[in-house]
Amino acid sequence: MQGSSAPRMATGDAAIVLEIDGATVRIASGTDAATIAAVIQALRAQR
């Protein structure tokens, strides 16, 4: 994350915080790998 400060969690329970092209997605602890991969692919497709 170039030029940004450390991620801040509004709700406090996110295990993973992704920031791509200004979109910030917080993924909860315990989310399965397939769902995380799908989220990453969807974010990349929006670029």
C-alpha cells in the first residue's frame, strides 16, 4: 500500500484488510481460502 497509513479497522474483527485502487475490503477471521481468492479476483477484475 504505497502512500497510505496502516489499515484501520472500523469494526475491529477483520483478519485481512485488502486495499486495491481505493477499494478497501475487510475479510473476517475464519473465512475459507476459496472465498478470499474469489474476493481478490473480483477486486483485480475491477482494475
